[in-house]
Amino acid sequence: MTWVGFASPQVTVTQGEEDLVAHESSPGTRRKFCRLCGTKLFFESTRWPQETHVTLAAFDEPVDRMPLVNAFFDEHVSWLPKGFEI
């Protein structure tokens, strides 16, 4: 899954906030998802304080940045092609 990171104050939900549910998936890590369909939407962690990560698929318009890092490549699936790491 591709995430886009922003400074937390830059992230505003303009529609459907009442349908978001937060879950602490591991100590210091909070994920928010849609309670109606289960779609993962937001990620916040003490590993990246003051940042909110939003799933790239949640945007209606293209995002103005390219991926800069692959944070968990050491946990990738075996079929991922070599050279994919950023």
C-alpha cells in the first residue's frame, strides 16, 4: 500500500468524518478506517511524530509528489520484483 505523508495539521477530513474509526494496531500506532466499508485511510505513529499518512488511493486528484522511501521493504512479499526498493 502506498501512503502519502503530511504534517498532521495539513490533514482535514471534509466529508464522512463521522464514519471514521480509530484503532491502535500496535503500541504507538493508530490507524483510521471507514466503519462502513473497512477501507484503510489514515496512519499515525510515534515513529513519525506530527505526521499523518493518507492512503494514495483515497485521493480523487493526482498527488503532487512521488514516493521517496519504502519504509518496510525488509518485510516485502517474496514475489515483489528486484529493484522495486526506493
